[in-house]
Amino acid sequence: MPNPPKRILVVGPTGSGKTIVGSQLARVYGLEHVELDALHWGPDWIVRPEFEEDASRAVQGDAWVIDGGYTRVTEVAWPRAELVVWLDYTFPAVFTQLFFRTIRRCWTKEIVFSGNHESWRTQCLSKDSLFLWLIQTYSKRKRTLDGLAQKHPGVSLLQHLNRKQTNAWLSSLHTHAAG
């Protein structure tokens, strides 16, 4: 594959699968994978005070795949990115994906960041629910990302409208990498 991208940003709404796509891209291209949620959350779901500094350092690197939707980071990362992969899925698709991911994580007590795990109470009965966050931010994030794309026309933008499209693209990258 001639001149593969060295700085890739994966963006999209909460629960769209940014981390899965980011980790696959990092594997295919042999790049460092930076998950912004892992930098953001400390123990007991407390925001790490070093988050912005750590994220800024990651963005300044020469080669990376960064996934996440933190506005203050994506606004700095877009000008440095060679490729932005936008998981621009419909609200019902993202909500369904988030629902099943949350069920799995709560059921298995999967550790996600800094020893934290999601709970039924937090996700279903709290103001900190990711479902509530998705409902509150989906449309605004879409407008923000659209605005960033217009503001940075020199950045290659790959906008996927559904998971099938993303999977086909990732499969083609795996095929090229293996060949």
C-alpha cells in the first residue's frame, strides 16, 4: 500500500465503535493506538488531571491512531491528522450498539479504564448514563464534526454511514496488508 497514513483520527458518537476501529487500524498500519477514554478516566470514574497534557502529547507524535470524541482534543488533532475516519452512523444504529455493549460490560463486569466497570445503576438510572449522554450529544457532535471537516479541507476524510461499510473497508485493508 503506497504511502499509508501515519496519523489517523477515528471520530464518531458515543458507542459507535471508535476504539474497535482504531485498534484494527493501528494493527494494520503498525501504529501506536491511543484511546482517549483510557487517558481521560482515572479510578472511580474521576477525570484524570493529566488528560489534556497526555492527549496533547499524543497528538504531537509523528505516528498514531487516536480514537475519541473529546472536542478539545479533536480540534487539535484534525490539523495534524492525515486521515480522519468518521463513523457517522444513524442514531438507532449507535444506540443499539451501545445498548448491547453496555449489557455485555455490565453482565461480565468487564474492566474498561483504570479498574472501572460499568454498572446497571449508573448506565440506566443515573445522570451519568451513556445512553443519556448519547441522546444529549448525538446531533451536536454530528454538527461539530461536520464543521471540523469543512474547516480542514486538506485532511482526508473517510465518512462511513454504517457498520457494514466500515467492516468492508477494514477487510480491504487487512487484505492489502496481508498481500
